[in-house]
Amino acid sequence: MKTKLTTLMICVAFFANAQTELDLAKKSFNTAKESLAAQQALVDAAAARVTALTPPLLWDKGGFGALNFNSLGLTNWAAGGVSSNSISALGNIHRNYKKDKLEWINNLDLAYGLIQNKGQDIRKNEDRINLLSKGNYGITEKLSYSALVNFRSQFAPGFDFTDETIADADRKEISRFLAPAYITASLGFNYNFTGYFSVFLSPATGKFTVVSDDTIAAQNIYIPAKLNAEGQQFYNDNYRAEFGALMNLRFDKDLTKKINLVSTLNLFNNFTDVNTANRVNIDINWETIVNMKLTDYIGVSLSTTVIHDNDIAVPLFEGSNPILDGEGNPVTGPRTQFKRLIGIGFSYKF
């Protein structure tokens, strides 16, 4: 009997001690929890204070630069071809502002390249200036009133290489800075489907073509010649104004941490073309640039440009031979123009 009583007392003491430790643990836990909540409240208050004192980030700035090289050497190459060396420089800068309902987007795209094939002088194979500025004022979260201005031209003179039998020194100059230049001004609406894809629609767009060089203007490559009642050419114009509708689609996204894709498509329809049959034709300008970083300073770039404008006179070919008229002059007409440039070299993103 005495042994049983002793055992019972030991069990009661054990359980009582265990319960006391549990109560102490719970009390300690609750105290720690209250202290943590108090500390978190201080952290939240400090974070809110920092946010309130930090100036808002209104400008998004960035861009990239690339210098690409290509070299091809052929010796006794049975399949044919010529050795060549080329260099091209690409650059893009954007400065975008956003505050409340107001947004201002600015993008400058530049490119210039040179190539030398064996037995030929140095020629340019890339030349681009493209400046876009667009202002948006929000109506809803995604829809906004919008105004757009776009300027496109090139840096240096370009020459006609249709006839390869002509010496480079005797070739005809067909382009230079501001000859031609294209200026587009639009009022309309912008819709942001996502943060990287937007569509701009304008029922009121002015498109202005400028050819500042009289010699180039006289060739009627970019601005059709004015004709008299008998259909004879009597005036070469340095300036042309068009009025119509514009659609601008822009896609700008980092596909991965190292690959960026920027693609811009412009579609313009001229309501006021004196050639009424030409009013159904849509001017197309589609530029795409893909940049891929291999290392911090080495990258690969691919750029393409597609242009179709019924007012631009392009030499016509039959196979690789230019089509000539009865007087031996190249026959020209509207054609879809395509340009592709691939390069690898130094690149830097900022």
C-alpha cells in the first residue's frame, strides 16, 4: 500500500511539473509574439516613412550600344564568293516619363554600317535614324488619348549600285541626310494591352516627305513627279504632304534576362492622294531588332526592316539583271523592300 501511494505521488508531481513547464512555454511564446508584433509595427512605420520621403521615380532611362564585326576570307574557294569585311554600329536610347495619367515615351534608334568586298570600294550597308516621341493621357487604366511624332532619315550619302559595270566614283547619289526624311505627326488613341505591347490608332495623321537635295529630288525616287494635263512631267518636288490614318504597333520585351526584342510596325493610308487609285494602298514600315547578350560585353544582334510604299521607285530586275527601257535606263516601280543585318561584337546595355 505504501509503495502504491509513493508511486501515485511521483506521477502527480511529474504531471504537475510538466503542466507548469507547458504554461511557462506558452507564456514565453505569447510574450515573444507580442514583442515581434511591436517590432513589425515599428518596421512598417519606418518603411512607410521612407516611402513617403522618397521622391517618385518619374523617368525610366536606358538603352544599349553595339559594335559588330564580320570578316570573310576565301582562298581558292571552289564554290565561289568573295572575301569581305564589315563593321556596323547600333544604338538605342529611351527616356520615358510617367506621372499619374500622363505618360511621355521617347525612343531613338540609330544604326550605321560599312562593308568592303574584295575588289570594291567601301560601301555602306546600314544607315538609320529613327526618333519616336509619343505622349499619352489616360482615359482608363489601359486606354489613353495620344499624340505621336516620328522622324526617320539616314546619316550619309547612298549610291545606286544597280549597274555593277559603273565605277564607284561615277555612281549616282540617291540618298543623303534629309534626302529623304519622313516626318509623321498623329493624334489618336493608345491602348496598352500589356506592359510591353501597345497599339496606337490615329484617324488624323500628317505624313511629310522631304528631299532636301535638288539632284536627288529630280530623280523622283521618293516623291512622284508632278504631271501636266498631257501626262508629261513638268515639276520635281522637294516636299510632299499626305493626310490619312495611321496604326502603330509596338512590342518591347525582355524574352529572357539576356534576350530583348523590339518590333515596331507602322501602317499608313493616305486619304488625299491625287492618284485616287493609290488611296487603297497602305504604306508599311516594319522594323525589328533582337539583341542577345553572350557575356557582359559580347552580344549578337539581328535587325530587319520591311518597307512597302507605292510612291517609292525601286529598280526592277529580271533575275539578277536590271530591266532597262528603250533608252537603256533602269525601269522602276513599287516593290517590297527588305533589309536584314546580323552581327556579333561588343555590346553594352545601360
